[in-house]
Amino acid sequence: MREVPTPLGPARVTTTGPAGAVVGTLVLGHGAGGGTGSADLAAVTADAAAAGWRVLGVEQPWRVAGKRIAPAPPRLDEGWTAVLTVLREEGRLSGPLVFGGRSAGARVACRTAAALGADGVLCLAFPLHPPGRPERSRADELTAVELPLGVVQGERDAFGRPEELAAVLAGRPGASLYAVPGDHALTRSPDVVALAAVDWLGALRGAVTGAA
């Protein structure tokens, strides 16, 4: 774990590397209610590293500072962008490069992926809308992603069930949706979450590099 300076204060980056050759880089951000140690992120990190990916877990400056409430989306994007800029300058973002995260972290990945040169976006528990408020949809953040997109969603997610995500992504080429057991926390079957994520990562790598 190391600290990375940003205009919003230090962020932290935890690197989990594969035992052998690196096949790509996965950068993961956390949600508004927890850090990089959440069950789904931990499972995806372990399984992706086992599959050859270098996984960089980014803890946003507000979490490092011990604050309980996440700042507004533009500030989250600013902190994330500063971290990714440093990592790129250090040569840590070898491709294929995937941005991802859970919940609010997935939204950050969607909003910044194209501008920061990602090859794909992996969303865990994308918060399509606040619970009980479908009219406050964030669908535009998903539909704006023109890169390969993978979404792993809990079957009982109050922030957007898989069928709601399917409707948003209908007809969009390059989007894959995985429905898994559980709610927004994705704690019921983190191994299934990781299996879905690694399946998508493998397909992305094959599409980008031509690898089997």
C-alpha cells in the first residue's frame, strides 16, 4: 500500500500482482459506504490476480482522511483522475487497461474511462437509481460508455435490478450483464461475483489482444 498525492489530499493504492506474467491492469474503486476491502472487491481482486491481472485498488482521499460522507461526483472524479495520472506516469497501467469499481466507484469508472484511456469498464452493483426512486436514473452514465462494458448486478439490488439494467443496455453493442445472487452489497456470493468479473475480463482481453 502506498499514498499518492492528489489536489484533495492523499489517496492510497494497493497493488495485488499475479504470480506470473501480467496480462493486463484492473483499477478498482470503492463505494460510498465502504473501502477497497468490501467482500466483492476483495474476491474480484484475488481472482483477477490469479488470472494474471495486476489489480490496483484505489482508496479515495475522503476515505483516507477518515471522513464518512463521500464528496460530490466531480470531486470523486478529480481524485481518481489525479491517481491515474500518477500511475500512468510511473508506467503502472500496462494494457489491456480496465477501470472498475463497486457502486459509486463504478460510476466514477464510467465517467472517466474514455478520457483516461481505458480499454473497458467493469461495474459491480451499479447504482442505477436511489432505492424507490427510479425517476432519478443514472442510466446516462452507463449509456455514455462507448467502450466494452461489464456489469455484475445483484438479483435483489434495490438500486437497480438486473432487468432494469438490461433495459438500459438493450441494443448496446459491447455490453455484458451478469445477474448474481444477493442485493446491492454483493456479500451473499462474492465468489460468484468474482467468477463473473473474471469471465468478462478474459473476454475483453481476447477482444483487445486476440489472445485465446
